[in-house]
Amino acid sequence: MKKSKVAITAFFLFLIQLGELILPLSQSMFAKNIVVITKKERITRSANSYVKEGIKKGKYGNYREAIIAFSEAILIDKFHSIAFYNRGFARMNLNDYKGAISDYDKAIEINPKYALAYFNRGVAKFYLDDFNGAISDYTKSIENNVNDAEGYLNRGLIYYEIGNDKFACEDLKKAASLGNQFASNWLHSKKGKWCRDSISDVNTVLLF
């Protein structure tokens, strides 16, 4: 196995609402105080309001508070796939990869075409050294989002780590063709020369 040639890249996103803006998270220290929401408050608020609250806290790195908010949303609506997705993301940022996978499993059960949930479940599986599981999830992410440049990138990097140079090269070239700058830079580096100079797959077009 090829270890540590390239570090896997994480593509973590909080999803506000389906079809709305997706915001990348900034990293910061956890808040010291956990906000406890009373039952009375819960009744008067919608699941979406708790999701938005969780996203706001997560953007500033307050993942423990975010988990509380997403959990409140799930108590109101047990079929809220976005709440499960975002709680999984928050748990992953606390290094609770098994808990994150459990939440992504639920998000995917509710919405089998949830590309981002497949993607981030793949990231969590990678951190647990489940490389085959991660590859499978990136493949599902790509199936549900044909322009998933980061999915091709991460799948390619894992193929590279486990010694499958052919598939790694194909995926990295595809990621670059979809505009992923990391893949493009890597292919132009000394480490990527072997792939850059290889014969391209007929369905892979380089645009860099």
C-alpha cells in the first residue's frame, strides 16, 4: 500500500436548505457554554429554525451546540435529512466518525440521492481506514452528481494510496477536467508526472 503520498482532502459543507446556498465552515474553538433548549421552546419553533441555528453555530466551530440544535430539529421531524446530514458533519468535526456515519446513513435512508451525504460519509470512512467503503461512497456521490469534481479527486487519491494507479490517474484527470485546482496542480507536479504523461482514458478530457 502506498502510504502518505498524498493527503486526502476533506470537502465539508453545511447545507442550509435544498437548493439554497451551501456555506463552507470556518474553524474556531468550541464554545465553553452549551445552550440547553427547553421543551416549551421546542414546541414553539420549527425544525428548520433549529437547523438554521445549528448551521450558524457550526459556521463558527461551535459543533457541540450545533449538535444540540440539529438534534432538536430531528425530535420535531424525524425525516429531516438535512438535519441528520448537518449533525453528521458536526460530529465528524469532533472526530466522532462512527456517529457521523450513523447520521449520514439516516440522511441517505431518507434521501437516497443525497450526494453530499455520500461524499462526507466517504470522508468519515476514510478516517476510519475503510478505504473500500469510502471508494463506494464517492462512487455513489458521483452517480448522483455527475460534476462532482471533489468526489473524483478524493476517490482518485484513495486509489493512489492503495496502489491502483490506473483508476487513480483516470479520476485525477477527470477532477482536473471539471475544474478542480488541486488535481490540476498535482498532475502538473513532479509527483503527478507519471499520470500526466500516461495515455488518457477516451472519456477523460483534460482542460488545464
